[in-house]
Amino acid sequence: MQCDYFDADRCRSCALMGVPYAVQLADKDQRCRRVLAAVAPDVAWLEPFPSAESAFRNKAKLVVGGVAGAVTVGILGSDAKGIDLRACGLHEPPLQRLIPRLADVVDEIGLDPYDVAARRGELKHMILTLSPTGEVMLRLVLRSRRHLALLESRLPALLARLPEVSVVTVNLQPEHKAVLEGATEIVLTERHHLAMPVGEITLFLRPNSFFQTNTAVAAGLYRQAQDWTREIRPATVLDLYCGVGGFALHCATAGARHVVGVEVSPEAVRSAETSASRLRADHPDVGRMEFRAGDATDVRALDQELVGSTTSMVVVNPPRRGIGPELADWLERSRATHVTYSSCNVDSLARDLAMLPSYRAREARLFDMFPQTSHHEVIVLLERARHETPSVPRDFETGADQS
């Protein structure tokens, strides 16, 4: 990938820019294999799943700088001034076409960019998410409600100028610190969610819901978990850190009779419930699905939902820090016969696998979610190596109501 911004030293976010993509992919794959070799020496590595090396991002997180009428959209420089990157080649083509037009609309409306150094102004960030349908969710991160009435009055004109935008929200982030968004979200449009088809499943994203930034690779990642589920045919699946339900819903269509997702974000749970309802309408034979708002690491709560079926799977997709000792201990005590572990940090993954001696890593695969950087996603299938299984307080299958 060639990037004028990188060549001009305006942006160095893509640290591997200039490294041939085949070399990037091979290096990431070799690093993941090397790190896991000590804890999973017998794991069978599948071929790495590649990405397009450019135009792959479905999300644009743009810092707004400059002045009213002449905004910059991109990143902040070392002097806390905005650097305009509106032609960034990482974004999918529809976003590349939309971002300059959006910047023009912001100029015409007269929104006041936030000045980090002076601590004044209103518009901090713009966050855009693109669906494969071509529709876009636009979130405007403001310091206060001062521009809210102005945005509401200009919303029809904005939507007319930007017809691909179907959801518009205002997020309030009043604090002066390096936080992308705040807790308050105000939806300005009639539509509250963005339909995101991923393979045969349609996910419905609400404004605060997390979704992977690379749709094509995310679809491959979900298919891998789906294939393993179809092969194992677990009666029950417990999906921890389930987000908007990507793994859970793909497991439900692979023969699992009962799937439960646990996620700390209530907004993500609502998104997952909407997606499950639509999936059930299209596939009435799909298994039971339910989603709960809760901390995936709260083992006291999980003890009430331990897997007790003959064949069962736990899916974990934790943040970079991994699952940690408490959840690893819970998995050791559980009767889960298989674990599907998707990780964005192979180092924390290796630490966690060392705390799961009852399981053997059977297969692993790198998914290149983030080309031009050293970041990676690796998924591992674990199966219980010991024949005996611990006793549990109650049977998972009898403890959950259908949503």
C-alpha cells in the first residue's frame, strides 16, 4: 500500500507501511506460532486468513480540528493541532467518498471544532461505521449540548446531502482527556441501529456497540468458530464478552441447541437481542438464544450458569489483557468440553493457556484484522484433555429461559 500521508510524515499510525503485505502476514503468523509454541506445542496451525492491504476499514474515527468553516478531519499532531487525513486509503471506498463531503457539510453548518490546547470549542470527533449495505452510522462527539439545537434544525439538510447516512447521533464527552466518547448518546434520526450483514447473519449495531473494523476478516473469524461448532455439535454454548452476538449467533446456526451470551454493555446486549429475534424469524429451527448484561469475569455469577451438558463449548473474546486467573480457574472447574478463544493479544493468550492445563490446544489460526500494523487476531480451539470433568452446582441447560 502506498500512502502520501505516510511518505510526507504527516501520519505514522501505520507502522508497517512500505513492508510488502505478504511479509507482514508471514511475520505475524510466525510471531503467533512462536509465542504459543511453549504452551501449545502440538497445536495444528491453519493457513493465515489475509485481508485486503488497503480500503478494508469499515469504521472511521476522525479527530476534528481547525476552525469553524475550515475543519480538519483526521488525527492530532504533536502540537495538539488537527492533521487532515480525509483521503486516508485504509477506509472502505464508500467511506473514502463520504468523508470529504461530510467535512464540507460540517463547514457549512458552522460547527465549532474543539481546540485541545485552548480547551474550547464543541465538536471533538466524528465516528462513522459503514455497513455492507452501503448505509452509514454517523456519531458526532460534542463537548456539550450547545450545538444540539443547531444540529437538529440542520438534520434534514445533512441527510439530503449525505443520503447514505441512515443513523445520526450526538455523543456528549465533556471531559478534557484522551477519551473518544462519553456515556450520553442522543439519537437524532428515526433509525436507532445499523444493519450489518456478516455472511448469513445480520447484526444490528446500536451507537455504542463494538464491531470489528474489518468486515471481511470478521466474517472469516466467525465462520471459523461456526465450522468448529458444526464439527463439535455442542448442545450448549456460553459466549463470554459476546458483544453484539457475532460468535453466539454463528454458533446458534451451527447446531448448538442453546446459546447464552454475556456482555457488560447493555447497548450491545440490546443489539444482540435484536439480531437474535431477526435470525429466529428467518430460521425458526435455530436453537434457543439469550443474552445477558453482566461482567464476563464475574465467576460468582457464572457459577450459576456452569455448562453441564455432555458436549459443551465456552467462547471467549476478551480485551487485550486476556481472561485472567479467575476466569481461567472457572473454566478449569467447569464441565465445558471445548473452548474457542479469540484473542487480539497473543502474549496474554499464551499466559491464559498456561492456566488451562485441563485443555489441549487443537487448532489455531491467525486472522489479519489490522494490515499495516503489528496488531493481530488469533483464534484457538481447545478441547478438554482429561476424561474426568468437575462437578458443578447445577445444569446449564435447565437454568436459562428462552429470550
